[in-house]
Amino acid sequence: MCGIVGYIGNKKSSDIIMSGLKRLEYRGYDSAGISSFEDGIIFTSKCKGKISDLEKLPSIKNHKNYIGIGHTRWATHGEPNETNAHPHHDSNNNFSLIHNGIIENHYSIKEYLINQGVNFKSDTDTEVLVQFISYLYDKKKLSFYETVKLALQEVVGTYGIVVMCKNEPNKLVAAKNGSPLLMGIGKDEKFLASDVSALLDYTRNILYLEDGEIAQIEADSYKINHINHENEIIKDIKEIEFTLDQIEKGHYKHFMLKEIFEQPNAVKDAIRGRINNSNVVKLGGVLDYTDRILNAENIFITACGTSWHAAQIGSYLLEDILKKPVKVEYASEFRYRNKSVNEKSLVIAISQSGETADTLAAVKKAKDKNALTLGIVNVVGSTIARETECGIYMHAGPEIGVASTKAFTIQVVILVLFSNLIAQKLNIKKSKSYLDNLKKVPQLISEILKLSDKIFEISKEFVNATNFLYLGRGYQFPVALEGALKLKEISYIHAEGYPAAEMKHGPIALIDDKMPVVAIVTKNGFDKILSNIQEVKSRGGKIISITTIDSDTLRNISDYYIYLDNCSDIHNAITPLLTSIPLQLLAYHIAVLKGCNVDQPRNLAKSVTVE
Ligand code: AGP
């Protein structure tokens, strides 16, 4: 959610922190700030807005020293303004702290500190933590590191924090609980960040902190403990594989567009090595768990947002094969209502970032109930990837645009592979034809992407629309939900997805000549959805058809007709991988035409690491 960067070494810290913050800006971006040691004091600059606004502050040039911390914020407590921006300080400016997460018991700590005479400047839970550290430091006379450790023993909530202390200027202290934090290891320099992309310019050697761990870091050494124990924790350093051009825009105007166009290759990468020439699926990360998976008495898929839409498609795929119910639950609900989960359950968690707080909590709940947990995750080494017992990495490459596009497609690819793996283990023959279809998907997506200009022209007609409906049946219903989410999150146009037949149970009342209706039409249920479209048409609605079936009838009742050539014979279960592409392009073009910031839509952040 918020972005964190820290540096200690022999270079100018503000250069490293600024470049890291820019790489993280997609995670949270309503305010930003930086602290460094200058002439024996902690010197801080912060402002409302983006990193580019921070860079324009006259005080920025005064940050010259070799140790510092920086933050880009997505507001949770207190409005986005300079006072609430991080880093936060204690009243004496002895400590500076950056934080990602939520200190849940900040009210009681704040009340206690106010009674001790501490004054607060901001509305944030983070200031409470830094004031608390400072209070304990004065009272207990412990070292900087021991004081932070003591403070964290009293804290309830989630955090990734990095702290500086005026009296120990050659050290940073960092700790993690529930929010991501990792350390980059260089020669005589150390880096801290909430996301590996902040460090790729400088190092590929990464060490992930786990929940409850606290590190004291100097330029040439570090030491890690648990906040509740004394023993030193020795960790493996991992080498990061992805490259800088994967997280840069290249010639594309936006990350979102780049990621939409990356989908043919992303699908190839996701299936590479996972289907052999005889169409046998092999997924190494679940191999040892096949029996438990096949014998699961009940299956849940849990996720949030776009990943939840992929989960819906997953439930259709698995139910088709297993002929038993598969429940899809919003992770935010599942974490609090999971009465039927037990040791015979399989709980599949889907997450691009692998850091979504609700999905992570859902995984932990499932583990508490001894269910088998399986992660479908994109970010390698992320918390959900580490917490789940078994899993399948997506290999979609980094996704920077806040609106998820290629991650959705690849989640569906993985679910197709996984359901086929199960089918093969159960000796269900039909699965092999599915896979021949899956192999054609990269080429078919490349063809669909050529419709981008046509979709751009259609988009011009809808720049002033205030509402949209998306309709689909069967596998196209979750696609409709995803299409509607894409449009609303980047263009701010209200949009809803519905099963097409549900229209007449209420939403049809909304139809008039100002209501655009996107109908997703494939061969399954073709006649039925045609009738649903007629019902809309006869009430004046504007029809945008996205179809794999070239039909004169459909063309004639559609105001705009987007035909996906060569897709008519593709298996029903594979079609979401095709029909979702024009919906991404439609949302993208409308949003750009409206002048919206598609990569960083208002109020949104890439990964939601708070509840
Ligand atoms: C997608 O466009 C969203 N921005 C959002 O719904 C996202 O899918 C959701 O927050 C879940 O994220 P995750 O996949 O990283 O867990």
C-alpha cells in the first residue's frame, strides 16, 4: 500500500531514496517525504502529492548525507496533507519513522502518552508509534534497537517500519508484522524497501523479513532477531530474477497499456514447461499435495477484487470437472466466516501481489483450521506465497498499473492448468482438448489486440457516459464483472456486471437511451443472450457486443459490434481469456480520453496491505 525505502551506505541517500520512491509510486501516492541526517540532526522534507512534488521542494537539495528513509503514502488515518505525510517524528526530533500498515491500538497508546504530556501534531497512528518509541527511550534508557523492540512488544496491528535515531546515526532499525519489508544487501551498503522494484537499480540480493522480525542495520553489517526473543535469526539471501525493463514503460504511454499488450507473452510464460507434448499438465508446486487436493471434501477459493473475479472463473472450471461445489469467498468475508472449513478442506488463495491483507488473513484462518492452503500468486517470495503450504506461481512478470490486466488473464490460465491437472489425475479425458485450445491463446490475443484502434473509436462515443452495464452468461458473467470493475476503477464511470438473465429482475429498470450495455456473447447460450440483448434494445439501451460468433442478427441489433475472429470454436472454459481483452481496452481508451491517470487512479493503490 504505502511505499517504504531506506538506505545506509556510502552514497547520497536522497538520490537512492527518491529513485526507489518513484519505482514504488504505484503503490500509494497521496503524499511523500524523506528524512536524512544532516549536520547531526534529523532533517525532513515532506509534502502532499507525488514524488515529483517532493522533488520540487527547495529543501530537497539539503539532503546530502549517506543515511536516510523515505515514504510514499496512501492515507489510512488522517487526510493526505503535509502534516500527516511520513516520515513522522517525536516532539524532540530524536527519531524519524516510516510505516506501512495500521497500529490498531494507537488510540489507547495515544491517550496514555497525552496523559504523560506528549503533544501530537498529526492525525496518524504512525506518529503515535514514533512518540511512543521516544517516550520509552527517555524513560527506560535502553539502546535505540532495544527501545524499538520494546515498543513493538506493546503494539497491536500491522507494520513495516524503518526508524532513524539521532543518538545512533550510523544505524537503521527495521521491523515487520503483516506488511511487506525486505532488505537489499550491497557491499558496504544496505537498502530497505516494501517492494523489490525499489531496489533493482542497486542490488539483486534480497533478504525478506518475516512477521515479528526486527533488524538493526549498519552499512557493513546487520543483525536480525524476533521482537520477543534474543536469538539471532540467520536468513538466506535470495537473488531476484526479473529485470529493470520489465518494470519500465518502454515505448508505451502507460503501464496499463504495456501490460495489456504483454498478455500474449505472459500466457506463453505461464504455460511454458507446464504442459508436455502429450498435453499432460505438470505443476511442481502442488505435486506433493495431489492426494490431499483430490480427496478434499470441500473447496474454497478466496481473493479480493480482480483476483476474486478470476476465482469465480476457477470455480466454474473446477465444478465442471469435479462435479462438486466450489465456494468462492471474498477474503474479507472468509476471514470472519469460515465455519465449514476443516482439515478436509482445500483453500485456494489467489493474489497478484501476494500481500493483500484480507487474503493473507484468510490463508492464516484456513491454516488455523488445518485446511490445505494453495496459493496462486504472482510476486515470488511474497507473504501469501510463503504462507501457503503449496502453490503455483503465475509468472506474469511485474504488474505496475494499478488496474490489473495481465495478472487476471494469467490467474485464469493457472486455474485452467490446475483444473486440467485434476481432470488428468481423475482420468477425465476431455481435458486434453482444452489444452490444445489454451496453446492457441497467445496468438488469438495478439489478433484481438489489433482491435485496439477500433475500440478507441468506439470509446470516443462514451466519454460522457455516467453509467455502464456489462452482461454475460456462464463463463462470461465473471468477465462482465471484471469489465465493469476495470471501467469504474480507471474512468470513474459507474459500471455494474450482471448475469444477462438477471436483467429482468431489476436492472432493466435502468435502461434508457443513455445507458450503454456491453454484452459478451459466445456460442454457449447464444440464443438466450440474444433475447436478453433484445430486451435491452427494445428499451433504447446502446448495445456494444463483444462476440466470438459472427452473426448478422447480433450485428444488426448492436450499435457497436466487436467481433473476435477465429475464436468461435474455442472451448467455453477458455473464452474468458479472449473476451476480457477488449473490455480492458475499452476501459483503458475511455479513461485516457477522459484525461484520467490510468496507472494511478484516484484513491487506489496497487496492493492493499491494510484491512
Ligand atoms: C484490480 O484492478 C484491482 N486494483 C484490485 O481489485 C486487486 O485485484 C485486489 O486488490 C487484489 O489484489 P491482489 O491480487 O494483489 O491480492
